[in-house]
Amino acid sequence: MGIRFDHVSVAYGDTVVLDDLDLTVDPGGFTALLGPSGSGKTTALRAVAGFVRPASGRVLIGGRDVTDLPPYARGVGMVVQSYALFPHMRVDQNVAFGLRAQGVPRREVAGRVEEALGMTGMADYARRHPRELSGGQQQRVAISRALAIRPRVLLLDEPLSALDAQLRSDMLAELARLHRELPDVTVLYVTHDQSEALTLADRVAVLDRARLREHGTPRELYGRPRAAFTARFVGGANLLPARLTGGRVHCLGAVLDADPADLPPGASDGDDLRVCLRPHRVALGEAEHTLEGVVSDVQWRGSTHRVTALVGGHPVTAELRETPAPPEPGSTVTLGFTRRDAVLLTPEEAS
Amino acid sequence: MTAHPAPTADAPPAAHAPEPPADPVPGRAPRRLPVWVWAVPPVALLAAVFLYPLALVAAESVAAPGGGLTLAHHADVLGSESFRSALGTTVFVAVTSTAGCLVLGFLLALVVAFVPFPGSGATARFIDTYLSFPSFLITLALLFVYGTVGMANGMWTDLTGAESGPFRFLATPWGVILAEITYFTPFVMRPLLAAFGQLDTAQLEVASSLGARPLRVVREVILPEARPALVAGGALVLVLCLNEFAIVLFTGAKDVVTLPMLVYQAAILRSDYTTACVVATVNAALSVSLYLVYRAATARLSSDGGRRARA
């Protein structure tokens, strides 16, 4: 069952929190809604769950218009950041809650509960109360509870944000495994963490300031972003000021060829552009294109050095692997990159 | 004892031995008051103005005419028809009022806490203010509406030309119950709203997305979370209703004789202090035992909160 946002807008009073979202999640797909706080991503998820009513537009699940259906009639599983386990119920009672609410015959409930807890490896904790479990265990129970009703659509709202780094990485692998084992379940996953979105999702929808900025595979968004916001938010790119003059792009002293196919749509001579460069694609020394700058900051990050240089007053960051002698702050460096790694974008609209 | 005279003789020096270093400057000795000394003035004051009169009441209720103690007054009063009837009325009014407060308070608190409407915050604050109103004010207000010469009866007589209106329930136990429910419901709502404030609304959302209709969400998610607050609020209201005097007096219900009314009638109207004291001690014993239930419930409430905070 796919999910379709048909030009969905949500407003609280005069504040538009989701502006004309048009997005389709294919059946069995895993789509991440990625964006900073206030981007409207959680609102979009809540519109699917039925907790917010769109001011305009329709929400469809499996081709059926559910815009006017109450949450209990939508048959979606939901997992939230705070787990929201029922504290007075044991783990098995929590998982059985949805089954009982949906009128599953009593004799089937125990088996379904065991099956759902088995999927997340929590079968041994069935008789415990939520307060006796760690955060990661509680989130596993919450996932079991959502899966127990065998939803065709699973909504995950920042499910890993309350966990510490190690647990988050374990749960990331766990969620990826569940998605492989349940290929029929369509997943909508809200996160502000680009690494979660890139790891788990087969499609990522980037939202910013209530609008969908870009939608594509993680590879497309990372390698060939079409919006400056995406380039910055997904993977943190250098966005260097540039100008299109005489069919070539002039950027902080470097001059790049610009094939019409590489240019953002509608770009014409004299337009301001941005050159998007991933920090790990910038190296020290001569290359196809170079920028001259003064080192302003050097950070050691274990496996890499993160060197920031001011080029014409504009900071350019390079992520250098295994550099025996990183440049000293204040020294002049040459930063090199190849044309293939530079993506041309239109500047972000001012916020 | 005589076999070990030496240790006894040695003991005092041994016991005194550590003292000199602990008390090096003799001049400071008077300042070192034991902690309990600080408790003496408040306890003495309490004893003089509160405990002593209370003890007098208790003593009066068991004082034999020629001196000594007797339970004869208790037996007399407790066996009397008027006491039994008053006890029955008191318990009936208090229990019914408390049940009404719990049902109404729970429903109102649900609306205030979970149904977003403009002014829900102001409503919650008004409830805090309402708690400070004197109880007779509510009764007085009800008298204006439903009293024998109140608005409702006035409208009825104006419309029908009858001698008097049909609204006479204010002078019956039901009138007292209506007034007590009106006045005490916020006492139930206050702890309920606090409990609802701690409830993660995501629980309600997850419950409904799992397929639970609103009634099931209330019954299986909200109600269990609210139970300690309901017990605490209910016990408090029950105690207050048992002892309520002003509301019963102001409704002018002569037939509704509760224990406090019986005390008032015996002591003030008939100067029968012995009976008044017996009834008062029984009433006090009832209140105190219910108060203990209330304390136990609130203790559980806070320990529940503690467990949740740790989880």
C-alpha cells in the first residue's frame, strides 16, 4: 500500500506548517522525510496518521482517500521518539493492545504478541513493565507493538533520537533488517539526521520551511543535489559563490566549464550560481581546478583532518584523510578539486 | 551484680572520658541545646490551643458523672435513633457527592486537558481560584436559582400563576448533594489535571492509531494513569463532605441532619455537650481514618511518579 500526499497543506491559524506537499511513497518503499526542526516533516507524518487535518489537499493510503478518516480507522502502525509505551501495562499487554482494539480473536492474540516481540528480539521481556527496560529495549517494544497489528503502512517519527550513539547504530541495523524482512510494509520515516535517512531509506524527501525541496534516492541527493539546501543539509557541502559568464563558471578565481546539461534549469548568462563541493572531494595541492586560501581552522577528527581555508573571504572546508602534516592555521594553501566533483546549483532563496 | 563491681565502678570515668575534648570551652556549653528543644514551643502552643480542647472534647465524651471513665454516653448516643439516622444521612450524602464529583470531575478534566478549545488554560486557572471560594457561596448561588423564592420557581409561578414552584429539592438530601458536587468537583479536577499533564499525549495518539476508539483510549490508557489521582481526590472530597457544615446549613434543609449538624444542634441549640462531644469524636475518628487513606493514596501517587521518572 503506497502513500500519496496530493497537494497537502496544513496551517495553524495563519502559520503554514506544510505547504502544498505533493509526494508519493511506493508500496513497500522506505521514504525518509528529512529536514531541520520546523520543516513540516512531522506534520506530514501526522497528516498520514490522522492527527492533523489538511487545510487543503488529500492524503491517500493504498489509493484510498483517508483525509476524513479518524486515526483508529486508518490501520497504520506508529512509533514515536518518546516510545509512548503504556506504563501500567506489561510488555506483552502493550503489544496486545492494538490486537484487542482491532478485535483480533482472543486465542490468536498470544501468538501474534509472541511473533511481534520475536521480530525485535524482545520475547524474553514479555512479562516486564516498560519502566524495567532500557531506552533501546523500550523502543523495540514500541516497534513490536506497531508491527503486531500487521500494518501495511508504518510511520516512524524520529524513533532513534532519544537513544545514545551506540544504541542508535544498533537500532539502525535492526530497522534495516526489519525492512528487508517485511518487504510489503510501506515505511515513512521522519528524521533530522541525514545519516539515518541515507542509511535506511530508498527515497529521501528533503523538507525545509514547510516545503518539499527535493525528492530522490539517497545517491542522487548526495551526489547530484539539485537544491542548495539539500547540498548543505545532506552531507554538509561547501557552497561557493560563482557566476555564469560567457558559458563558463567563475568561482573564487577558478574557471569551470559549464556544459548546458550541468547547469541548473533556467540558468542564463550573468546569473549567480553556487558550486557545490563535498569536503572529502577537496584535496591539498594541484589538481584540475585550484583555489588559493589561508588556513583558518584545523580540526583533527580521528580518521581525518578537517581543514578550513578562507578563499577570497569565503570558507572552504576540505576533509583530508591520513595527512602526515596538516597545514598550520595562517599558512597559505592550494585546494584542488576536479570538475566531475563540482555540482552547479542555483543559490538558496533567503530565509 | 556483686560479682562485677569493678566494671560498674570504672564505667562512669570511661563514659566521661570522651567528654572533655568534645566540650573544650565550658562557656559554650549552654548554647548546645538538644534539637528536640526547638520543637517544644510549637508543640506547646499546639497543645494549648488545639490538642487540649480536643482532649477536653474526647474526655467529656467518656466522663462518668461521679468521676472516672465510662462508655455509657457513647453507648447511649450511638444507640439512639437520631445518631443512626444522622450517620446514615452523612454517609449517604458524602458517598453520593463524592461519586458525583469523581464522575463529573473526571469528565470535565478530560475535556479541559485533552480537547483543545480556546480558553482551556483560563479554565484550568479558574479551577484553582474556585478552590478558594467559601462553600456557602455556592449554596447561596444555588438558592438564588432553585430556592423556594429563587429564579426557577419565580419563572414557574409567573408562567403558570401557581402559588409556588415545583423546585423544592434544595431542602432535600439531593439539594445538599447537588451543592456539594458543585462545590467539591474542582477538588477532584485539580489532581486529575496534574496527572493528565504528566501523561505523554503521544500515548493517546499511538493508542488511536493502533485502532482504539476514544472510549477505549479513555478506559485503558487514561483511566489507569488517573487512578491514583482519582483515589486521592476522592478521599479528600469524601473527608470534606463528611465534615461539611456550611452547605447543609445554607440549603436550609431541616430534615437533612448530618453528624456536624447533630453536633451543632446538640451543643448550640440544646446545650447537650456530652452528646455533642460523643458525636464529634465519632466524626473526627471517621475523618482521620479517611485522611489516612488519602495520605496512603497520595504517597502512592508520588511514588508512581518517581518510578516513571526513573524509567
